[in-house]
Amino acid sequence: MNEQNPILNRQITIEGFETKSVKGGQMYKVTDQNNQRYSFFTTKSDGESTQVYAQWVNMKLGQGSQVQIGFVEETFYSEKAKKDIRTKKII
């Protein structure tokens, strides 16, 4: 994508989350009160924790927590699903 996606802000209540092993490490998938899903990685490519994950741990976030997040929406084509996929990555 040539243009940079804008940073969006939203106050959410965490209804649930799961971790998933993906190429590149562990990913958290967070679901809010409106069933919207957001994601972030736990580590950077150098093995250090991401800022988002460090804040998650320090703030002891979990189900029922209310938090202000910043995120970007990105769209990519999935060969496996044969369709465009829109993601919301917490930054």
C-alpha cells in the first residue's frame, strides 16, 4: 500500500482475547464489546517485547478491562481464503 493508513483511536472494553502462534512469533487477538477484533504481536523480530505487549502486561489487561487503543486498519488479499481480509492492528 502506497499511502500510510491513519491511526484511529477507540475506547474499548475487552470481552475476550486469545494467543496464536504465527510466522514471526505470538500474536494476541483481542475482541471488544462490539465483537470487533484487534491484534498485536508479543515480540519484535529482534526478540524484544513490543511496546503494545509490554503495556498489556504492565497494565494487567484482561477480560472486562476498559482501555483506550490506537490502531490502523490494513487490507490484504488472502490466497488461502481467496478474498480481501481487513485487519485492525493495535499500535
